[in-house]
Amino acid sequence: MLKGHFVNSINGKGRLSIPSRFREVLSEWDATYLVITKGLDRCLVAFAPEDWERMEKLASRLSMVRKVDIIFKRHVVGSAEECQIDAQGRILIPLNLREYARLTKKCLFVGITDRFEIWDEDTYTAYMDESLKDPESLREQLATIGL
């Protein structure tokens, strides 16, 4: 399971070292590459191949005419890229994805069980600050799903 927060620097060519804890999990999953795509919140989302296949199957069942489904397919499926994990445990993030997520220096990895997100560190901080402005509403929403 992928969990925790880790910060690594991205180099000028777009190479980014995957945190060692994440590499251990990916190794257990026999993942030699990741499918990286745009998230909905100006971050990137990285999937192991098997998890991405499940995502594609779900996406293939979405409507071809409902606007939200089309937007999701274009944004998430349409921007997906296979990124090899090199011998040093690094991935090369394509320029279009780096630009979308505004990745320039410090990148924050956020493990969320079966995948992880890659954020610009400052963008993540601002996003979380905004998200947590109304903690009571968040508590109420989480309670409705049993958390």
C-alpha cells in the first residue's frame, strides 16, 4: 500500500526520483513502469499498470454523450503517459504533464493506497489550506461514509 508524504527535487530534464518506500511497494507489484496522468486538482496521478488497466475499464463504461464523462476521459485518459522506472528508481515526467502540475523544483509525493499523486509542493500546501478551511463540513461528509 502506498502511503505517506515525501519531497524530492525534479531536475531540469524532468527526472524525478520515486521515494524509496514507494519503490519497495512498486517492486512488490512488479511494476517496471507507471502510467502517469493529470489529476483534477493540478497534480499528477501515478498508477501501477494493473491499477491503470482497471481505471481504463471503468472509463470505457462511461457515457459517450454525458459531458462530465467526456471531460473525465479527455482529461485523465487522454493525458496518460507510460513512464519507465529507470535503474536508479527515477521516472521522466513528460513536459506537458510537468507544465500542467507546475512542477519546477520541489515535488511532493502523496501516497493514496493504490496510487500516488505528484504535486508542486507550494500548490499542495495552498490546496490543503483551502480544503481545510471548513473542517466541520468535512467531518460531516466523512461521517456519511462511515469515517
